[in-house]
Amino acid sequence: MIPEEVFKRRHFGTPPLFSLIITNSILVCFITPFFATCGTIHWLFWVFLASLAIYNFFTIRRNWEEFTKIITIAYAISMVVEIAGIILLLHKSCSASL
């Protein structure tokens, strides 16, 4: 009744790079407006970024065999986009207050 190939398909879950990028993006978008303002950057912002960097290091280290050259380039591009997002959020809040 059911084709045999249906039971042979495997789903290995979400790739670690995708979950890492999504986690980074969501957390940075929520934390930046609270701890980084135009005039000052709160010390908790730096603590948050350091803990996020540690999380990234251990996630990449745990899944090192899955990080190929293309995946590493995609991760680097996502980090550049996140840094640009932080700068844009800070610039937006500074220009709005003037």
C-alpha cells in the first residue's frame, strides 16, 4: 500500500548553521535596542556579545565536520550583516533623537 521508499527517507533535523544564524540574529535584534543607545553602550551589551561569541565557538566546535568552505563563507556573511544591523540600529536611534 505505502511505497517502501517512504520509510527509507531520513530527516536529520535543522542544520546547525541555520539554527546558529537564526539564534544570533534574533538575540542581537532584541538586545541591541535595550542596551545600546546613542550616547552610551551599557556594559551588559558587551557581556551579552561575549556570551554569544562563546556560544558560537562551542557550537562550531561541536559541529566542525559539517562546516565546509561554503558554509563557513555563509556564516561569515551572516556575521557581517549582523554587525551592519547593529550599526544601523545605533545610527537610527541617534539620528531620530537629534
